[in-house]
Amino acid sequence: MLYRTAGQFKTSYNADQALFPVKQDAFLLGIILILAWVVFPLTASEFTFQTLLIPILIYALAAMGLNILTGFAGQLSLGTGAFMGVGAYACYKMVTLFPWMNPIVAILLSGVFSAGIGVAFGIPSLRIKGFYLAIATLAAQFFLVWLFEKWAWLYNYNASGAIQVPNLEMFGMFITGPQAASVTEYYIVLFVVSLLTLLCINLTRGNLGRTWKATRDMDIAAELIGINLMKSKLTAFAVSSYVVGVSGALYVFMWKGAAEPNVFDIPLSFQVLFIAIIGGLGSIMGNYLGAILIVGLPVVLNVIAGTQVFEMSGISAILAIALAAAVGFLFWVARNGWGIGAVIGFVVLTLIYGYAQTQGFRIDSALIEHINVMIIGALIIFFLIIEPHGLNQLWRLIREKLIIWPFPH
Amino acid sequence: MLNDIFIAPFSDMISAPDFLMQVLWEGLVSGILYALIALGFVLIFRSSRIFNFAQGIMVVFAALTLVGLFAMGIPAWISVGLTLGVMFVLAVAIERVVLRPLVGQPDIILFMATIGITLFLIGFGETIFGGENKVMITEELGIPTGDTVLEPFGGLLILQHLDITVVVVATLLVLALLAFLNYTQMGRAIRALGDDHQAALSVGISLQTIWVLVWFIAGIIALVTGIAWGARAGVSFALEVIAYKALPVLMLGGLESITGAIVGGLMIGILEKLFEIYWGQPLLGGNTETWFAFVLALIVLLFRPQGLFGERIIERV
């Protein structure tokens, strides 16, 4: 009813190949774009910009890069963090060597360097497959991070060994560095991310994307029908590393402000991999959903724990219940009673915890940190069991249900 | 430059053979520990095709549980027994909660699930036992601590008694494991499952039992490794770096091969030490151990994509 696609006829090839052939999809996307471009920037607080909006976009971009390689071309990579680092260091070197360079151009160009290095480390993929390749990409991960530490030229020989983002101007206002406003940074991130998302959607549904998918599904068969595997795999590495590199540049220039080599260590790679897998391999939208979950979850957990933002447990209890209800609704629509039990458990725990808090019970912050790690691990397993194909698949199921609703078939 | 790379390191080795022997010995000891971690991993991979990323964390978790239980005032040897019990419960829980619902999913999903287990174990261990660095209860377990000084070629060679114990215990463990796999019914069932899932199921081998068993054996190996490594470096989750060290070992030896895990572990342990001492520190600024093993394995893999001892990859369309 709400999502009826019947009657939307396509009368030309152009209409058939449109980016969003279903009207409702385009409508929803429009709402999301208005939210992202107008509503959020007008209403968000400094805290929301720095802990949710900007990191979610940057992580989503990084996951999209990884997803092109792993989800679309089928080459498992564990070196994402290091390639983000390459982008960040390349951007840093460019803006310090050529101070006249437009920072946005520098950010977009920095991906070129990581693409080059990505191709170099992608060459073994022609011979090595599956988990062997995954471990081989760890070679890139450890080697590059070691290089960031030892090659002093990269961080301009400064004593701390970290890269510090300089204050850079564009149109008379600071857009990077400590003096830049969060809104400006947010808009730049949003612009770059939107641009690259559009690029990725079109690449993955075009000729190149189809060769990637053929390579992923069975590389020998792909080779037999005339796909050049070397070209397919190496372009996947190049495009993927480009996107990941740009996200790395954004990560340091628009969000962190400074970075030591160990920032790009393996936990970052895994975080991005979580986002890509929980969001759904082989999808573009899934990266955003995954990023919202993985970046947002610790923030929400901290809010619930009441240590960083709110001191009132009432608000955090309501927030937790609303979140749990939303998640529970998704599971109910998509699957079975599985999710409901978990959600009820979550709500009960939160209520108990909220009650304990009003009685003056406090957990120290180190313990909360440990519990958060534990909860995130448990949730990853939980999500994999509920829907191994990720949040994107959940959305697809919901959408199908909405299309036929209120009829059962 | 060429002299520094190709000649100077070797002349250093020849001119100070006692130091070379010391380096080789240290490499051998850490190589054995890598091999042990890789061994637990290979067992799980063979019987279930699960790339168990959590193996390294199980090492830390086992060590942490042991130290934590001892700190609660339980005698050392009873703590060891209890830790084994914990590892068994862990194996059952992982099989019931994580693996059973995920049977038949793509490899990468199961791999992700083991990363989830890794995070969960880190958080769980730190919540219960605290995140600070702890000291392994070496003396209480009766592990000798002194050292023996030999004087070959008129130089010095220091052998820690702890390291000697590690080498002996690890060798015994590997032999026991091989005997178990080759001469007992359970062990044969594990190998059968590794060869062909369906055929094994059809002759009445229980998948669930074997998986619990295999994860439990991996837990025992983890405990031994944890004690050995914890005695050298202290017990904390910083030890998880050794989890990553097991990966190039697997790559080098092949994911399915027990021989490969042992040979690969020893090779990487010794070669990375040699490289660090004779090439890494003088030429590259040191700390090359983080990546050397990976690059070495990568180069080997270019020539043998299935590792030195792995099963030949046969692909059909």
C-alpha cells in the first residue's frame, strides 16, 4: 500500500536504467538528503557533530571502500586501517609541501596515493585466494603502520611523531584544524561522501561492477567468459583503496585533528570490517546502516551508562527503550520472535540499571569501557546470527513486506 | 649499502657464534609458542573450516583466568584444573551459542563471528579480572626460574630454565596431541571430519561433540601457551599481539597442516629474530618483528599459494 510499485511503468531505456526506478525509493532518499543537508546541520549540537554525524559519515565511506573490494569483488582485506593511514599521510604531506593547495582537492587527491599502494599490495591477489589473501593484506597493515612510525619524512620530522592538522582556509574561513567550525567540517565531509557514494553506486552497477561481481562469484568461470581477472581484481583494489584513502584523509583532517601511527592499527581495520559486514556485504546503503550501528552504539551505551552526557538516568532509560523498541520492530518485521526476547532482556537490564543509578549506584568508567567492549562483541555475534547478510538485507525484507502489505502474498 | 645487506651481517654471525646461538635459541623458544597457537588454530580449521581468529585471545583469557583464580586464594594446581573447566565451558558455550546457529554460512561470516568472540572475551576478561597487567604464577606452578650459562666457542650462552621447560612441555604436548589424533577413536573422528564432513556424519560421527572437543583442545593448548608466554611477558590483553603472530605461521605452513604449523612456527620464530638482530636494527631502525613474518609468508605464498604444507587447491567450475 505505502510502497506500491505496481503501475510505475518504464517506457524508455533511460527510465529503466534510472538510479532509483521506484518512486518511493527516490522519495525516501530525498527525505534523507534533506535531513543530512539541512535539518541536522541546523539542529545538531557540537557533541552530536563530533561523536555521531561526522564519524558516521567517515566510517561509512571507509566501509564503502572496503565493501567494493570485499563485498563486490570478493577479495577479503584486513588492511583497511593502513590504507586510511596512507590517505591521511599523503594529504598531510600535500598540504604542508604545497600550502597553496585547496584542501578539498588535497583530500580528493590523497586517495590517488593509497590507490597506488593498494594496487601494489593487491598484486598477490592474482595468485593467493581466500583467507590466505586476508592474512596477506595484514602484511600491508603491519608494514605500513611500521613505516608511518619509522619514516620521519612522513610526519615532517616533528618530535611527537604524530601528524598535526594545520589551520587551512577556503573562502576566508577555516575549514581544517583546531579553529574550524564543526558545521563547516560536517558540510565538507558530507560533500565528499555524497560525491563518492554517487560514484560508487554508478561504478558498481555498471560494466566494471559487473566484472567485479562475476569475479567474486566464481573467478574461474569469470575468466572463462572473457573477463580479465587481473584487470578486474586490480581495479577493485584501486577503487577500493582510493575511497578508503579519502576516508582516511577525512578521518584525520575533518575529525581527529591529529593522528599517531597507531591510530591506523588493526582495531581500525576491524571496526571498518564490522561496519561492512554488519551493514551487508555487496551493498552501498548497508555501509551507512552499519556505520550508524557501530559508531552510534558505543555513544548510546555511554549515554545509558550516564557517564559522559546525561546525569539523569530517566532520559537514558527512555533512550535505551526507544532504541531497543526500534531494533525489536526491525527484527519482528524481518524475521521471527528471536529479536523480541533479546529486546525485552535489554529493556529490563536498562531499567534495572537506571533504578540502580537513581539509588546512587555508580560504576567506574574503566569498567564501563570493558563492559562496552563485551557488549559490542556480543552484539556482533547476535546480529550475525539474526541476519548473516546484514542490515541491508533486513531493510530489503522490510521493503518487500511493505510492498505487499496489507496482503500476505 | 650492499656490504651492509649481504656481507656484514654474515661476518657478524661468524665472528660471534655464541651470540648467534643465543639469537637462534630465543627465536626457537618464541617459534615454539607461535607454533602452539597455530596448532590450536589448525585443529579448529581442519574440523570445521572456521578461521578462528579468537585463538590468540583464548591464550590470554586462559592465562588471565588462571592468575585471577589464584588471586582469589585458590591453590595453584586447583586453579589450573578450574581454568581447564572454564575452557571447557567456553568451548561448549561457543558451540551452542555461536557455531550451531551459523552452520553453513559463508566462511567470512564465521570469521566475523570469531572476531565477535574475541571482543567479547576481551571485555569479559577485563570486566571480571581487571585490565591491569598481572604476573604469571610461575613459582607456584613449580616452573624452574634460574638459568644455565654455557660457554661455547669461548663466549656466553644463557639458557633460561623457564625457556627450557617451555620447549620440553611444548614438545610433549605436540607428541601427545599427535598420538591422540592418530591412535584414539576420538582423534580419528576429528581427522575424518577434517577430510569430509558428509562422509563423517554418515558413519555416525557427531559434529557437535567433535566441535566441542576441538575447541576444548584448543583451549588446553591456549592455557599452556598462556602460562609460557605469561611467564615471559606478564599477563594482560597486550599479549594479543601474539595472536597476530600465529597468522603468518598459518599462511606459511598451510591452514590445514599440523606439520605446517610446527615447521612454520619454528621458521618464523627463528628467521624474524635473525632478521631483527642482523638486518632490522642496524639498517631499518628496529621493531621489524611486527611485519617481517607477514612479508616472509607473503613471499612464500607467491610461489606456493596454499602454503608449504597446505592442501593443494583444486578448483572446478
